[in-house]
Amino acid sequence: MFGKAVIVNALASAVSAGTILWDGRFNEMSSSQDLGKWSWANQVGNYQYYIHGSGPISRYVNLSPNFKNPADTGSNQGAKITIDNTAKWNSDMWRTELIPQTKAPINKGTVYYHFSIKRSNTNVPSATNEHQICFFESHFTELKYGWVNGESGTTNTNLQWMVGGQSKWKMELEADEWHNVVYEINFSSNQVSFWHSTGNDTLVKTAGPFSTSTSSNGADWHLGVLRLPRRGNDGTGAEDWYFSGTYVESGPLTTSVASPAA
């Protein structure tokens, strides 16, 4: 019976899966050193890697099967992205970010941006600093963590989904709990919705749709973290953020955490 259940679940997942437009699951990379093969003159691989500090790649990005959501059987490994006081790029902000390298239409029609995110008990992110996570350059939609400008108090341990700078969903970011996220973006109607689950649970629509200016050139979504400075309340230690199951698909939406075959 167990074998039949597995087959049925696999078939159901296959039927519901959409078309992967861009695959950022790190499956074809042997290590994070592969990111260094990319340059403006040699645009190879699935990621543009230029927003980081002056240290070696391994200081900011590392890959391992231990860094992925175990429920995502479609991913071979995940990424640990680190920011610290050396991770500065053209500013005093701490940031390590990867940009999709693709000519696919990830900014057209209705598309779904998938990723899973967590923290651990090591190199815990500062709750007193605003973090912009997995954002578009126009910030029409993104996640945020930590104290956000305009909030009362000095700390905030919630992960928040934002639309045009306004919080539409929030949940405590606890150690070693995977948050599975999909941004549903309709670039034609200028609307966004939010799908979410934790662990191995099926994704469900949690918020939206909301109207916003869905502006993107197809090369301005940032997988990673940007931390804003906050005088007198800056966290001092390095921070580790974990990402898994990153891809963009067209419909029908895959609601299983187990990402589809490439």
C-alpha cells in the first residue's frame, strides 16, 4: 500500500506541475565556486554573482544537501547565504544576493517565484535591523525580517511579506523551520498573491491578490539578503540564511514542496 501511495502522490505532483522557466535550484553546480565562472563578459550558469563583499565566494555562499528543505526531493542541495561586516557592495549595507541569469520570460504574464527559507541557531539574524529578502529592485513585493522603519519598539522577529512596502502577512521566524514561499505575480494585471507553508506541507494561498506596480526587466529579482544599517541598534555578528527549491514557473502552480523535474 505504501508503494502505491508513493506512486499516486508522484503522479499527482507531475500532473499539477507547471513549466519551469528558470531553474535556480543549484542542481547543476558542484560547489559555490561555480558562481565565480560568471562575469559580465562571460554570462554562464543560472546566476549572476556580483553583489557581495570583497572576500572569497565561500565566505558568502556555500552549497550542501544539508542546506536544503529535506521535503524537496527535486533539489539536490540548498544554499547557505552569509552576510557579515565585509559583505558590503557600493554602500554600508550588508548584502549577498544572486540574480537569475536567463532570457526566459520570467517577467511576463502570470508566473510563480518559488523558494524556501529558514534560519538556524548559528549566526542568528539580527532582529533589530531591517532585512530585505528575495526582492525586486522596485520592491513591489519582497520578504522582510527584523525591525522595519516606522514600526514601534526596537526588535521584530517576524518574517513578513510586503507589497509596496506594506506588510500583508507575518509569521515568527523560528530556528530550523522551513518557510516555503511562492510569489504569484500577474505582470499583465499588476497583481501579486502570496502562497506559503512550513516544513513539508502543501503550499496554500495565504494573502492576495493585491494591486501593485509589477515592474521587472527579468534580471532584477534578488535571491538573498540586504541588511540596512541602524545606528545604535546594529547587530554585530555574521548572519546565515538558508535557501532551497528556487525556481520560476508558469502555471499550473506546483503546490507540493517537492519541486518538479527540470
